[in-house]
Amino acid sequence: MALDQTPEGLYLLPSAQKHADGTPRFTLSLPPSYNADPGLSLLAKLEAEHAGFEFTTRAFFDRHLQAGDIFF
């Protein structure tokens, strides 16, 4: 996968989940060596090629939290 990079060398990975207009809900900033880290590499793969990292947790929060809610 080819990712955009910042001038500082961080890779930018758009989230798998999108807003209604198709733009990513957020963008992950990954260090240049992210592929060498098994955890970051898995996170990037799930985000780029599947429904996103911890999709079920995100879906739960989306379903139960509203704008302005406080969650601990």
C-alpha cells in the first residue's frame, strides 16, 4: 500500500470508516518504521484492507454515544 507522507516522514493512513461524504473519519500518523513493529503493522493492515482496527468496538461507541457525551 502506498501512503502519503508528511514532511517529517510520518506515513498517513486514512481510516477505513468514512463520513457520509466519503472522507476518512480520522487519519493515523505512523512512524517510518511502522512495518518493523508487529502491532503497528497489523493495525495498518486492518485499517487499510479491512473494516478497520477493532471495528466492533468502534461500532459499539458509534451506536451508543452521542455528540457531547462523556465516556470514561
